[in-house]
Amino acid sequence: MAERTRTSLARLGLTEPWAEQTLAELGWWAEDRPVEGAEPIMWALARSPDPDLALRQTERFAKAAGDWRTVDAALRSDLGLRGRMLALLGASTALGDHLVTHPDRWTLLADGPDRENPPPDLARRTANLLRAVGADPDGPTSGGPGGARAQVTGAAAITALRTAYRDEVLGLAAADLAAVGEPSLPVMEVDEVAAQLADLAAAAIRAALAVALEEVDPPEDVRLAVIGMGKCGGHELNYVSDVDVIFVAEGDTQAASRLASRLMRIAGEACFQVDANLRPEGRQGALVRTLDGHVSYYKRWAKTWEFQALLKARPIAGDAELGAAYAEAVAPMVWNAASRDDFVQDVQAMRRRVEEHVRPDHAERELKLGRGGLRDVEFAVQLLQLVHGRSDESLRSPSTLDALAALAEGGYVGRDDGANLAASYRFLRLLEHRLQLQRLRRTHLLPARDDTDGLRWLARAARLRPDGRHDVVGVLLAEWSRNAHRVRRLHEKLFYRPLLESVSRLPAEATRLSEKAAAARLKALGWASPEGALGHLRALTGGVSRAASIQQTLLPVLLEELAATPDPDRGLLAYRQVSEALANTPWYLRLLRDEGLVAERLMRLLGTSALVPDLLVRAPEILRVLAAPNPGQPDELTRDPAVVAQWMLAAVARQPDLNSAVSSARSMRRHEMLRVACADLLGAITVAEVCEALSTVWVAVLRATLDATVKEIAAGERPKARIAVIGMGRLGGAELGYSSDADVMFVCEPADDSVPDADALKFATSVVETVRRKLGAPSPDPALQVDADLRPEGRSGPLVRTLHSYREYYARWAEVWEAQALLRARPVAGDPELGRRFMEVVEPIRYPAAGLTQAQVTEIRRIKARVDDERLPRGADRSTHTKLGHGGLADVEWTVQLLQLQHAGDIPELRTTSTLEGLREAAEAGLITADDAAELRAGWETATRARNGIMLVKGKPGDQLPRSGRELAAVAAALGHPTDGDPGQFLDDYRRTTRRARAVVERVFYGWDS
């Protein structure tokens, strides 16, 4: 029998060992079953969010109540009381404590004459709270002339106000939870609850003001109005929340400040924290300002976020006339905020600030600030209000849900999208309300996934039930995931689908955005030329073709991604051009539709880089490498450049003639350059890996083209000369950028003793000239310039020399700058044995055993000073010139090369063509400090990345960082800085890094004292 009793109670959710005894003491259970008349109570108890908690709190209440029999009888007969009380006691420990402390308040939960009337309104709540502090609810409004004052002050007033406020919350929460305990009772919608909570907050502010008036006793001419902001102003307050306000006063503002300060303290101790930080200048600004003071500030100094905050401003207490005047004065400024020059940047910064407040370990549990949370909905609705509310007064509601409904009614968002988003918002607010009710603490954090008890309680409090596939916890998690995902797509749903419907010929909802409204929205979302963007959208979605239909589906997502890039206008144009160029490529749109990561990455690339779309139309197959790799498969986006080079050489070698071979090599270089650019912009590879990959592909192109040219010119006979290509400069150092030429020297020797030097030179020169001509021929691809100007005698000297000629020249005529140039020499193509012997010839030239004389050091410094002075373009900014600027590439490279010339004769480890390896070895050898080496490395890598970024963004070579504008923002984004950040911060970081590198250069290279 005892076992059967435990089982039956457990089925009711009562699992504690003391449950049976407690039920018996309450008179609800006997002989293993409910007593007569108590069955409805037991079922209501079972439906409570936490039956054990509800029973324990009922027991406490019964002991505190003066006449439990009366309450018991009411619970048996009053369905409303039963549902409200037992649901409340199982949902909120805090309100249960209040009921136990004030047991006579149970009548607030019972059915009676008042329950037949509408729920308490603002006037009734205000009257209740004013009476609690002894103020006349029928007297003049507090804060104005002759306003009502409290008769109770000090600690007694705070206690009285706290109790009266908690009574009102008790009644409201019980009505909110009633349908949890008794499903037949009316369900209060979450927006109705939020509106009543806002009214209750306004009533508490009015009562606190009445108390403050009595305590401060300001002069008769002082008028004070309290403006509700945030959720209070929007009529959508939580159970536990700061109440945001702004104070407006006339008369003695110092006395008004004392009054406002006292009001905040009273309300804070009795009811909730009052936050006035949304006032002009925030915490640093005056607590109280006159109406003229407010208006003057908003006209001259206010930022966009302040006008966004004013969307919800409404007078809630104090002098009604002054409050109305404030609302009337600021409204025109609110609805003109979207026309401000910095509107887009400010909006992006506001969103970033919200995201920065989310703890990473809480991101997936945040109802308010996380992705797909409440703030996402609120932020989006407010942005659309600011954009379209200027011309449509129907949108000017402070309530999120009312504004969303108006946006849908006016055609600014799709009706289905608006309805679905409102449903998700209500669900998230319901969870937020339930979480806060539990202990009356401010929280927006869902229980952790392993907190099954917490999740079960929340699900039951939200009236969720098992659905046959999941238990109640599973239903909660599924609903949370579904709604959060739906909200995550709010930009697509709210911002972009109506735009497409406004330009397409496809069937749409009954109401369309006008072209003017569509242009205003695009401008607010970051497009500098909204009319041009609409034209692109028309072209992409026009007609009834399958491609247009797919674009209709794709573009809302793509536009969302583009809006987050530095230049969405250029990105959308590039997307149109790519789409038109690939119109006959059947897999293109299908890939974007089915592979979300490809679409996301492509938009980032197109909205940042001019180089990528130029290459993409001729190498569309690269799109496939943007997809996530299959499990266990290598990532094609970051594949080994050496493997790519071998594949390129083999593919070119199979070509039947020279033109085909060169065309194949150039095509593969284009493909590989595009792959590297994509990986670079997406942050998948480092700057060192970029340089290595670009250098490797250049070497492969040279090798393949040289081999094909020798084969062509030899015409089936044995070549008359062996040829070696010596990489110089950045090619020799394997440090090529996107815009780098291939600096080389050519060396040859007769194929055998029977070939005269003259014939060998003639053959080699013909080969070399053909290679340069073929690779440098005009083409839509980036230029392939083979530069031989570093050869002996420069442009005046022969293009090709024999090994003997090089030996003779360097022995007799070599100057110090030529020895410096040879520091980066290495064989890259052609005959490897000849290349090795060339390096033996130049080894003592570039690594002099005795180092440098002081005169030679002076000469190197003089040459560098002349180069810096003569080659820096007129008007260039030396602080941001990546090549010749202070702390830039030339500064670091010349410093490393000077150390090599001075010491590599004695220190073999310095004998490297790599700038960074040379820098590391110089530090290892003690030639410079580790800190100096780190500063030089940072300067070189920063300048290299910036120079590459310029080419990626502009699509053409450049050494000067942009000074401002979208190009600067794009370069900053290409280097990994936040797309919605301040590009000026990137410039500051660049200057700081290169300035430190320059300080090392001045000490190490020039020998200047620090």
C-alpha cells in the first residue's frame, strides 16, 4: 500500500518523501488517495511548474494564515483561486515568501466582484500606491503646481510602498500564471502583462515622487516631469528590470535635481532601480535639465543611438504639461535621425556594442543579447521605424509588437514574416518573464542544457507540454532552437524580402514597398547608391526564368551578408557581373543555394575585393573550394602550394605547343592566385603562407614556360645552351605579393664544348626574350612581368650572360649595391647544376669574408636615403607608405641586408634569402636584441599585409594606404579588422607598429642614438 501511495504521488509530480504527510496535514490526502473535494486541488497542484515547491510553500502559508480552514474551503470551491495560487507558489519563491509574510493577501488571488472587471489599469494602480504612502489619489499630479504629497515619509514610506508594489505584482503574476494551474482560465498574453508591468512602474514612480516632494519640499515654482524610456516607455516592461527615465524640469533646477535624486532612491529601495543614464551626456551629464536644455543638446550633440532611445520616450509621471511639451519637442528630431550622415556607422556601432556585452560561455543561453535573441528583434524593428517613420506616422509606436504590426500592415515587412517574428518575440519574452518570476531577479539566461530540473520547471511554467516525440524538456529546447533560428534570420526576413518584392515581377503580398521607401531602406542598411542597387536587383530577379526564381530565394541571404561588408555597392555590382558571366554555368546558382558557407564567403569577398571578381569570372571553378571540406578530406582552400606547383608543371608539359603551354600556365596562375586571395581575405592563411604560395606559383610558371620555350626554339634538336634563371628580390626571398614582378637574372653556358659561346648566347637570349614576351603579353589576367633590371649594368647590360662573364664582371666591377642585391639570389628555374655553380660564383661577393668597410656602410646608407627621397611619390604620406614609408618594407629589408653584408662572412646562419629568417638569425647571433627583432618583424609583416590588402581591395598595385573612406575600410577588413569597426583605428595601429620598427631602423641601420 505504501509503495502504491508513493507511485501515485510521483505521477502527480510530488516526489519528496515528506509530501504524503504534508498533504494529510493540509487535509487533502488520506488512505492513499485525495480526500473528498480535494481532487481538483491535487490536479492543480500537479499542473504547477514545480509541484514539490508549490506544496512546500502552501505548507508555509497554511502555518502563517490565521484561518487555514477558510482558505482551504475557498481553494476547494474557487477555481480561479486554485489555479492562480498553486501555479504562483510553484513558479515563484519570491512571491511565495511575500504571501507567507502577508497571508491576508491571499484574497487578492480569489475570484470576486473585482475579477469581473477589466484588469487593474494605470489609474487604479496609481491610486493604490498613492494611498499606501498617504497621498491623495484625487489631488493634483505630483511634480506640478500644488501636486499631491505623501503623508508617510522615510523608512515607513519605503516599507509601505514596497509592500503595496509587491501586492500588485502578486496579483498580476497570479493572473499571468492562472492558466498554468487551471487550463480553463483565461490566458494573459505576454504583451498585456508587459504593458501592465509598465503601468505599475509608472504608478510606483508617481508614488515615489509624492514621497520625495514631502521630504525635499522644493520651491513652489519647481516643475518636474519624468519621461519613461526603454521598456517602461515602450509599455513592455519585464517583471524585474531597471526603469529607464529622463528628468525634465522648470524653475529651480538644483532643487529639481534633489527631488529627482530622492525619487530614484525611494523607488530603488522600495520597488526597482531607476536608471537615468539615457539622459544627455549619460552619467557625466546633469541629472535634470530644462526643456530648452534638452532640445539644445539633441540639436547639437546627440548621437544616433540617443534618437533610437527616444523612440520609446513617453511621459509617465510628474508635470503632465511639461512632459507633453518634451515629447512634442523631441519627436521631429527622432524621425529625422535616419537622414544623418553618420547614421549607418552609428547603427553598426550600436549593434557591435550589444554583442560585446555577451559572455562567450553564455551566448547560446542568452534570451536577450544573444544571436536570435530579444535585442535582435527590437533592434531591427527600431531601425525600420527610424528609416520609414519619417514619412509614415503609423509606425511611431514605442511598443515593439505594435510597431512590428504596423510595419507589416504598411508593407514594410512581409505579413507572414512579421507575424512569425512577433510569435517568436512573444515566446522569448514569456521565457524571460518566467525566469525572472522565479526569484524576482533580473536574468535573461536559460538554464544550462544539463540542468534538467531547471529546464523542466521553465517549460511547465511556460505551459509547454510533451508532444509525443519529446518530453517537456525536449519540447522547450526544440522551441527555443526553432524560435532563435527564426529570429537569427530577421535581417533577411524584415529588411530584404520586401525590397525584392518591390523590384520583381513575381507575385508578392498585397502591399509593396514604394521605390522611395526601398531606396531609403537600402541607404540605411549601408548602400551609398540605393538607386543603383535597386537596378542590380531588378536585373538579377527580372523575368520568370529558373535563375530569377533562385535569385529571389538567394538574395535575401546574400544581401544580409553584403550589408556587413565594407563596400556593399561594389559587392552587389560584382555579384551581378559574376552572375551574368556565369549565367550558362549550371552548377553556379545551385552551389550558392545548397552550400550556405559558399554564399556567405563569396559575399564577403565581393564586398571587400575588386581583384577577386575580376579573376572569378575567368576562374569560376574556384567557388567549389569555398565550401567546407568533407570530413577526413583536406581543405582545398589551404592546400599545399608545392603540390599545386607539381600539378601545374605536369599539366603544362602535356601541352602540344608553346602558345598552349603559356596559356595553360597563365590560366593556372590565375586560378591559384584567386585561391590564395580568397584564403587570405577569409583569414585562412598567414602572410608568410601568402608570400610562399604566390612565390611558388610564380616559380612554377617560370619553370614551365622556360621548358616549353626551350623545346619550341630547339625545334627537336638538342638545345645549344644550358640556361638557369636566378630569382632576385622578392622572388628570390620567396616573399612575393599579389602585385610583385618577378625579378630575375639569366645565366647560360654552351651545351657542350662544340657550341661556341656566341651561339649559346644567341640561343639563350632568344629563349629568354620569348619567355618575357609571352608572359608579359596583354591579358585580362594580372600582369606577369619578368624584370631583369638587377642584372649587371642594369638595362644597359646584356639580358643574358655566360657564367664566365658573370664571374669576370663581379670580380672586376661589382659595387656594394650589387652585392646587396645578390643577397636574395637563388636558382628558381632552368638547369639546376648551372644555377648551383652561379651561386658559388656570387657567394664571396654577397657574403664578404671581411664584412664591409665603414666607407661601404656609409655608401649603403647614402643610397637608401637617396632611394627614399627620390622614389617616394609626390604627395605620399610617409607614415602610411608601405614600401618606402617609415618602418615599412624597405626600412626593414635594408636593415637586415646590412647586417648580412657585415656579418654573414663569419656567421653562416645569416646566409638566407628570407628577410624574416635573416632577422631571426641576427637575433640568435646577438647582432640585435630579441625585442628589436620583434619590432622589425611586426613592421615588415604589417607593411606586407597592408600592401597585399591594397592590391586585393583596389584590384591594382599600390603602396599608399588610403587616407579615409570605403577603400580604407575595405583594406582594414581585408587585414582582419572588424568590418563595422573604425578604420581610423586600423591606421593608428599601422602607424604605431611601423613607428616602433622605424625607431629600431634608426638605431641599427643608421647608427643614430636613441
